[in-house]
Amino acid sequence: MPPYQPPKPVTLRDIGRILGAYSMLPLLILMAVNVAITIWGIGLVYPHMDMTMSLFIVTPRIVPILELGGLSFFLYYVFLALAIAISFVWMAWKTALPIQKELMGKSVKEHSPLFTIATLFMAVLAFNIIFYVIISSSGTTPTSPDLGSSSLWGLIYGFANASVWEEVVTRILLIGVPLLFIDLFRRSTSSSVRERKLHQYILGGGFGIGKVEAALLLFSSIMFGIAHVWNWDLWKIVPSFVAGLALGYLFLKLGVYASILLHFSFDFLSIPLNVWPGSLALQLGLGLMSMLWVSVGMVFLLYYLAKALGWMTGRRIWPDAPFRTRTANAMTYSAYRPPSGGGQVAYPQSRPSPGPQYQAPPISAPPLDPTAFGYRCRHCGNTEAHYEDGELICTRCRKT
């Protein structure tokens, strides 16, 4: 029969995980709708092959490097639409299995890509709202580009270009490529660097966040923030920098497909209102979803801030660290030892018996093998665990 599993108390961490799991479902639906709009946009762009556009790099000033026109203008949009659609399909495929446990509130070794993308989306959205409230309350009126006068096909083309090309020039070119050259010098001294594959530096994913990776993440985010000044205003630096941190983190941990989808989720957030103007049901639905995302995003903003501070200080900080709860009231008994000459074992008594008591020898540190008597987590050193799905789960770091 399976081992006894004591009831697991519900903590705020569990509630936050369930809120994040169910809040990501509306974002998944909106992503799917916007991917369909992007593909539909191919027909909208085709009649405008007389238009031109420029590809650029970030220095952090936006520097044009190539002008596209005619057939290349149209084919480039087809490439953008395919890149977004493939990224979405890849994310959905990698999310299919873990999402089942996430929606049931079960802990998972690694969250699904959708969960990570969605919670970062909500956290950054919540930060933007807080930042804009602070800016507005100071009497400053932020300026932004006049997007209302743009045509629908122009909006779709521009936002698709931003979702893909900006990830190429700020994540691949400013994180992946520099990291490739740095790792060429570190391969002889680091076994983990030698295990990295060439495609990781282009497609991202699978990187740990060490000092070098963190420095490049910070650098690319600063460049990303300053690059928005030229089309927006100085106030745009801070929210763009924070978004750049989230996008760069996704590039390193999951891959460029994840950073493309997060960028896409922000830029296409209101595109359905442009496709179906005057739809009160759509306006109400997007409004309610935005309120939900901002509310849940406040929680995950604290979570990711704690995660970042924990990385910098080397210790886990609430709410990234789970609460430690007593699993049972400890019952104290006097120690015993079986008689050496055989006979009945002297079981613990509720009252101490007269006479000399046996003093138990000091207990050494619990073994690292969780199947042996005693337990010590190999990740954080905690000595408390509970059974979950047939495995011992550490009560502190929630790892097996």
C-alpha cells in the first residue's frame, strides 16, 4: 500500500499559485485570438507592397540598417506572422502536460511556459499601472505616439515587427551573441559552460542566471529602455527597462519564443478593439480581464521582486520562500532501550519511571538519502518534508 501522506495545509503560496494558474487562461485565449489576427493580417498587408520599412539595431539609439520595400516588405510580414504563430504553438505544446497539475493546485518541479509568461505579464502590467499613477500624481503628463490615426494593417504590422525584431536586436544580439564570445573564454574553466549548445545562444533557453548572464540581462534592459525614448518620452525608460528584465529573463530561461510571446501579449493587448470597434462586450471583457491581471499581478510583482533580491543576497525571501508550518504537535517521550538480555521491550511511558534514565546519544546530521531514517533536503538543507504524489517534498523550497 502507498505510504501514509499527512494532510497538507493550504498556504498563501498555494493560493497564489492557483490564482496565477486560472488567471493565465484568459491570457491564453487572448493570445490565440491575436495570433489569428496576425495571420489574418497577411491579407491586409498584401495590397500595400508599395510601402517601405526599415530594420534597425539598438545602440541605444535606433540605427536603420536595411530598408524593405515591394515584395520583401510583404514577405517580411509573412515571416513575422509565422514566427509569432510558431512561438505560440511551441509554447502550447510545452504547456500541455504541466498545465493540468497547475490548474489542480499541485506543485510542479517546473512551471509551464504559459504560467511563467503569464505571471511575468501580470507582474509587469501591475508595475506599469503603479508607475503611471505615480507619474500622473506628480503633475507630469506622459506623451506617447499617436497610434489612433494609424490604419489597422499598419498597427498590426508595426506591433508584429516590434514583437519579433526587437527581441532579435535586444535579446539575441545583446545577450546571446555576447554570451557566446564570453563563453568561448570560459569553456576551459567551467564544465557547465562546456555543456551549452550553439543553438542556445541564438534561440535562448536553458541558461542559469550567473553573474555574467545577469550583467548582460541588465545591459540589454538598459539599452531596451533608452531605445524607447526616441519614439516616446523619458518617462518610458523605467517601464521599458522593467519589461526588458522580464523579456531577457524569459530568453535566458525558456528561449526567444517566450520573450516574443510576452512582447506580443503587451503590444497586441488592445488590437481586438481595433479589429472590432464599438463592441461593448469586448470592451467590458478586456476591461475585466485587465483588472484581474493587475490584481493578481500585484502578488506576482512581490514574488519576482523577492526572487531577484534572494538571488542578490543568496537567501530566499518571502514570498518566494514558502511558509514553514508545523505538520503535527510534537509528543515528548522518555527515551528507552531494549534490554540486552532479551525479554519485553520497554515502551515509552507517559510518566517517567523511577530510577536512572537512559540518555540517548547525540543525533548526527540526518543523511542526505531521503529514503533513509532522517531527511535533509539536498537543495536547501531543510530537515522537514512531506509526501506528495509518492515523493518527499521539502517544506521549505518545495523541491524533491
